[in-house]
Amino acid sequence: MWLLHQFPLCPFSRKVRFLMAEKGITYELVRESPWEARDEFLDLNPAGMTPVLVADDGSATLADSQAICEYFEETVEQFPLIAGSALARAEVRRLVAWLDQVLYRDVVAPLLNERMLKRIVARASPDAGALREAMRRANTHMDYMDYLLDHRSWLAGGTMSLADITAAAQLSVADYLGGIDWEGHKPTRRWYAGIKSRPSFRPLLAERMEIVTPPKYYDQPDF
């Protein structure tokens, strides 16, 4: 059994949880607030970031969502998520990097800062300008996702991949925080409705972060 250190709105932890569920890997959640910088947590991951995955017998500790996902991709044959030719695998990894780096930087991180961390840690009000800019950038990035899904069944090609799992994890957090305008994005909305219907994804949508409430449609596949 694995112990997964995370908090409900960590998109990188959601990525790992979604992958583990699709591959049939069991785990237990350990609530961690990385902004508290606990010494015990820093001993597990000096970077001070979630997720961190620990074997309950202490035999292994894994950190960084991509490292964790690649570890399971290499060790668990069920439901391969970086598959196909070398070019196909490169495309999956390209999109994962764009989603985890650019989409997170432009959209998810500002939303987390303004609508979660400021409320929980600083007890401050969000910056309306920062929120508007995050939502504007979300719209631009979703235009690109629309383009991909107009030409492919899934984001990286003909089958579900780690790119879809990563996108769903990032978008679900942005959506929880009210940063996504789904109007005008029919391909991405249709794709995400399918993701929301998957049994492996439903537990993520059921989680709530204290103080912060999602939109009413947030966990509904038909939205």
C-alpha cells in the first residue's frame, strides 16, 4: 500500500491519483499543506512540494508527479498511458510538459494563489486583475486544446494518454476555483464531460477544500 501526501486542490497530486486509479493501484491519502513547510515533510521531499508517495513499509519514497507517473508506467503494465511509437510517446510528453508548466504557470497557480492561499494563509482578498488575467489565459490555452480535439480523439492521439490525465487534473482545479469559462469551447467541454464520467476521476471531484467552494456544476458530468 502507498501513502500519498497531498492536499485536495493540488493538480499534480490529482494527476498521480487519476493515473493510479486507472492502473488499479491502491493508496491512502495523507493530508499535507506544503505551505506550512513541516520538517517531517521536507525530510520526505526537500523541494517541499506535493505529491509525495511513500510505501507504507518505508521501502520507497517517490516525489514529483512526472517521476511518479513514469515509475508506474514502467512498472505496471495495465492501461499504458505513454504508448505507441517513439514519435507518439514524444507527443504525449510534450503536451504533459506544456500542461504542467505553462498551463499551471499561467492559469492554475494564479488561481490557487488568489482564491485559496490568500484566503487560507494570508486571510486576504484576491486581486481581481490577476484573476481576470488567469481567466483570459485559460481561454487562450483552451483554444489550443479545442484545436487538438478537433483533429484527434484524445489530446495526444487516438487513445487516452498521460496528456489527458494531466489536462484533466489541471483543468479540474482551475474549474473548482471558478477560473474556466466553458462557453465557446465545445470540443474541450465534450472531452472533459467524458473524463468526469470515469469512475477513476469521480473521487477527485468529490473532494472539497475548506473555505473554498466550487461552482454548483463542478462535479456534474452533464454541465
